[in-house]
Amino acid sequence: MTEQYDLIVIGAGPAGYPAALKAAGMGKKVAVVDSGGVGGTCLNRGCIPTKTILHTALLYQELKQGERIGLTGAGPAIHYQKLRERKEEVVRTLRDGILKLFQKNKVTLYEGSASITSQKTVRITGMDGEVQELAGSKILIATGSRPASPPIPGSGLKGVLNSDELLEMKGDLFGRLVIIGGGVIGMEFATAYQAMGCQVTVLESMERILPGMDREISQNLKMIMKKRGADIYTGVTVKEIVKTPEGLTCTYVEKDKEIEVPADAVLIATGRRANTEGLFEDEMSPEMERGCILVNQHFETSIPDIYAAGDVAGGVQLAHAATAEALTAVASMFSEPETICLGTVPGCVYTDPEIACAGLTADEAKEQGIPVKVCKYPMSANGKTVLSLQERGFMKVLADPDSGRILGAQLMCARATDMISQFVQAIEMGLTLENMGNVIYPHPTFCEAIGEAVRD
């Protein structure tokens, strides 16, 4: 007998599991199908494990400056196996929390791969090979994305890894890491492994690292990373990777000149692609574009009652964006008000210093012909920054020159990722520089720099 549900969610990542819990909270009968572990890429192979490693790496970097802050004694050392165990403990704790929420809210979890066989049915192939069919009034596709790899000769060699494989790597920490790709993923791994003592080389094809972000942020981060010993080359093309007796050699081209860089491992961090393989029967495939599922403003696909949210639907590939989209989709499919503001999506990069952005950048304003007032505050004048030995950084706030309404913000400083939400709220609520400047910010804190920036 086919089990009947109000909603079948395919994927239990940051889009899938919040959607399932929301629908269950509305009194709906919900099933979730997942093959890669609840929590998805973010929890199991992305955000959480990466930031766990970064947390240890940056503490290690800070402790190496012990004498500057009055600490003496034997220096710390990275124990890579224990760090991996800590990462797995964090992932396991959070994954167990999701499973308990499923149980509490009576969400049924099916472990296996899913294939949509009709507008209302999903076939599940379990881990043991058993096949069963579910029927659902609504279906939400939340299968996320997976690492994309460019066709570089030698990319299949042992020691050439994507981000998933690097996080699962066993053995000792290697001494030399080449990272192909200077975007968010590449620069976060560069920060972590450089802080742990690896010789890091970043190869980026665009003219600057973090090419989608504020130009000044890109320039500052490159300067800081190079000062710490990392090698960063932009505007280059990777030609090939070859095996050598000493490890690997990555050859890249810079201004028609071929240059070789040795490595113990090579990380390919050139982006991600929608995960749709095996998801649809031939006649059930919805409209797609460049591998992503096309959706309308309610996240419904071209097939009625089938929705898609998160990375698989294109757009901004961020966990918090996926959650917001999925919650909006659930509200729409069950005729509830859509209350989440999707217009301003904050972007966060967990380098050192942290980077966080929301709304317009100065470059975008210039390209679009939008006049802006730019307020900037150097974090070198912030007491908490100085006493905690933080690197150079700044806050930049863009506002309408006439009304003072906040249009964008770019933060490059400690705790930037924790503070950016204030600017997201300001942009969405139409707050002005004066509104943000007329409140008290505690001292000494990083966030008092917000008050200084908006008061210019």
C-alpha cells in the first residue's frame, strides 16, 4: 500500500528539514527522503565542519601570539586527528538534534535516494536496495548542490580533492596546499590551513579574489593573507596537475608564462552545481536552466504542486537563503502568508578578519548609476579591535544621499558575521543613518563601530 502524505520533502539540508518541521507544525503529515545524512551539505560537508576547523585554526594562530598578551609557556600544536574527531563530534551533535526534532514533530524520515515518478508520487530506493513508493499532495525538492570541477588535466589524481574530500581527509596535516579558486570556499580553506601552518597557494582566474564582493575587501584580504605567508595569484589559468616523486605539481599560466608550484595536495574550489542527478523520470522533468530547476516567486516549478528551494533552484547558494526560500515555499503551498523578506540576503565569509555584506556595494551603485553616500569607519580606532589584536579592517555603509536610507553595508572585522543582521534589518525596514545612529551601542564592543560608521 502506498503511504500518503501532505508533503514529501526530498533532501534534509538547510532547505529541507526546516520546511518539513514548519509543515509538521501546521498539522501536516510530512515525509523526508534523504541519502546523505540529515543536515545536508551544510552540516555534514560544508558550513559546520569547515567552521569547526577554522575555530581551532584561528585559536592556534592567536595563541602563537601569547607573549604579546602576557601568556608564557610551551607553545600549542595542531593535533589533526583530534581536530577531525572534534569536527565529527560537532556534526554528530547537531545531526542528532535534527533527528530528535523530526521525532518530536512526527516527521517520517526515509533514508535512501528519491525519484519523482509523477506529479504526486516519489519512488524511494533504500540503502538496502528496497524500493517503495510514497504519495504526496505536495512535493518540495531540496537536494542542494555538490562540488563542480573544471576539466583540468590531472584533476583525477590522488591528492587532488574537492571540499567534501578535503574535510574527510585522514592522516597527517600536509605541508603544502594549492587551492584552485579564490572564491568564498577557497579563501575559507586558505585561512584555515594557512593558520595551521600549511604553505598555501591560491590560484584565481578572475582579476581578484572574492570577485563578487566589494573591491576593497578583496584587496585587503589579499594583503593580509600575503603578509601571513600565503601566495595568492589572480588572473591566472591552471593548465594541468601532474604527479611527481615529491607529491604533485600544479602548472598555471600568468601573462603567457607557465609557472609550476609544488604541492602535497590540491583543492579544487571552483564552485558548486545543482544536485538533480536521478531525481526525475524522463517525462517528469520540470523546466530547467543551466542545470538548475526554474521556479516562480512562490518557488513552485513548472509542474504544479512540485516546489524547489535552495541551491537546486539556483540563485544565492547560501544555507540561510535556502532556509528562507523553503519556508516561503511551504507557506505558499499551504496558503499561509509569506512573511520572510527575501530581498536582502547577507553574505558571510569566515576568513580572518571575517567578512559580511548586505545590499549594494560601491561598485554596484556606480555601475547602476545610483548616487550613494559612503560612510566608512576604520576598525583600528575601535578599542575591542585593538585589545584583541585584530588585523586591519573597516565598516563601510552606503546610504541614499538625500534621505539617508541605508542601501548596503560591507564589514571586514572581527564578528562581522554576527553584526551584519543589523544592516539587513535596516535595509529591509527602510532605516536611515540617523535611525541607526540615535541608539546606544555598548562599550567596549565591536558593534559600537556601527554607531561610529553611521554617524560618519
